[in-house]
Amino acid sequence: MSKWMPFFNKNEKEIQTEKIDNVPNHVAIIMDGNGRWASERGLPRIAGHKEGMEVVRRIVKEAVEQNIKVLTLYAFSTENWKRPKREIDFLMRLPIEFSNKYLPEMIENNVRIKTIGEFDSLPAHTKRSISHAKEKTKQNDGLLLNFALNYGSRDEIVRATKQVIQDVHDGTIAETDIDEAVIAKYLYTEDVPDPDLLIRTSGEHRLSNFLLWQLAYAEFWFTDVMWPDFNEQIFLDALKDYQKRKRRYGGI
Ligand code: V07
């Protein structure tokens, strides 16, 4: 049963916080619809990305309150390099802006920041600010906030495969030892448990090269709401829906 705890925030306005039982340990989100949200309002696409970043902050806060252990957010895919240069330049500054604005709040909330994806080919200024955020939060043991940045699942599997072959060749591992657990260790998500729940916004029902291996047993939840309009209440709707589902992991 969920408990309702009314309290007053700084603006003296009563708000409700709702604690949900059986929350997923790990929630992954495809934050789709930022560009469309902006275009529909006659704004440049980057305005949608900026608004989307503010939603990230709110959902991180809610995830902390719900005691979720891992939140993985698809921020930039390996395919996103095909976008116009100006849009890419703007996107690559968002980690910097996020850190400048919200790093103190992340630290206060005991959030640890991590990324998955091909890190080295990101712009130097982006890498610097992310490395700083990781360094400042590495001791935190609350929510793991995992940004998928320059991430592509097939690329991840290709890299893992090459490394496995290399290690077999070097004698670091024996071919006969290779099993699912070993393969999982070669992925970017090496120490992170698989997502229990995948949320995708903006009405698309695709994986778009996101966590193909890791989502094998996840529950999927979709909404037509575009990411800049996503909020705590809709997030709780997804968590409550997850709570009702029976997971079988292929068994009966
Ligand atoms: C990005 C905002 C959310 C909507 C989807 C795309 C745009 C936060 C970050 C971020 C990444 C790493 C980090 C701190 C913050 C981010 C990109 C895009 C590329 F350490 N939001 N956000 N990075 N968007």
C-alpha cells in the first residue's frame, strides 16, 4: 500500500509526495520528443533540448525520493552525430550546463554520476565537465545517474566481442569460461544491474539501439507525452504500472 505524506514546500503550497512500494531498482528512459516539442511551438529544436534538461533534474529528484537505485538516460546516441552541427554543438554543451547548474544539488542528494558509451570521441570541453562531475560524485552511494552519451548498443556489442577475442587470444580468459555473465562484464554497463523498466516518451515504440542486451527481461512503458512535458506525476504512473505487472523472466 502506498502512503501519502502531505507537506509544505518553500512556496507554502501544499504538495503531495507519494511513496511507491516495489519500485524498480533500475529505470531506463528514452527521452524522446524534445525537438518536436519545440518545433510545434515555433521554437528552435535546441529550446526543446534545454527544456528537456530541466525535466532530467526533476525526474532525478523524484527517482531519489522513490529510492530507485539506477536511472539510465539516453542523452545522445551514436546516430545523433547525423544531426546539424549547430544542434550537436548545443547538445554537447548540455552536460556542462547541467553540471554548472545542478552538480551541487546532485551532491546534496547523494547522486553518483556515470556515463556509458564511447567517451573518448566527445568534445574536450564536454569530457572535462563530465569527468569533473564523476569525480565530485564518485563517493556517493545513493542514486546512480547513468547518462548514455555517444551510446549505441550494437557498437557496444561489437566492442565487447573484439575485447573478448583479444582476451582469449592473450589467455586472460578461456573460451570455455565465456557465458552470459562474462559477456555482461565486457559491456559499458559492466557493474550495473539490468534495467527493470524502460520508459519511452513521445509515442514511438522502438528501442533505437538502446541497451539491446540489458533490456532482455525489462518491462516496457510508453507515453505519448513529449519529454519536455514529462513530469513527476507521469513518472509515478509508470512506476505504479510496473508495480502491478507480474514478471516471469521467461518462466511460468
Ligand atoms: C541532454 C537533455 C535531456 C533530453 C534529451 C536530450 C538533450 C543532461 C545531460 C548530461 C549528460 C552528462 C552529464 C550531465 C548531464 C545531457 C546531452 C543531452 C548530450 F554528466 N541532459 N542532456 N547530455 N539533453
